[in-house]
Amino acid sequence: MQRKPELTHEEFVNHWFKIHGALARKVPGVRRYMQNHIREISSRADIPDLDMEIDGIAVCSLSPIRMTVPLPN
């Protein structure tokens, strides 16, 4: 995820954690919601750097969806 240009990294993390974290808890079927907040960028010579800055990565696991409409034969 990339923050809006008008937000500092700290403002972004605070909003993402407090607002979006609470919203994710309310979504039916969400089994796991994880936020990975980027604190610093490290690089390696064998991996090219990204052309964009990122402030975090979200991972969401959902419950399996049950089919309520029968599939056509």
C-alpha cells in the first residue's frame, strides 16, 4: 500500500491500523487480516529496487464461499 502524498508515514500507519483494522474485523468471512507496516527499506544487490515507495502490505484470509446457486448441468 502507498500512502496519500499529504500524509506522513506515521499518519498513514495510525489511520490504517485504527480505521481499516476495525473495518476488517467487521467484514463477514474474514478469517485473518494482517497489516505489515514498512519501517525501512533494505536492499540487496541481487534484487532490483522497486520503482515506487510502499508503506505497508495487507494480507487477508477469507472463509471459503459456499455456493448458494446450483451450477448448470
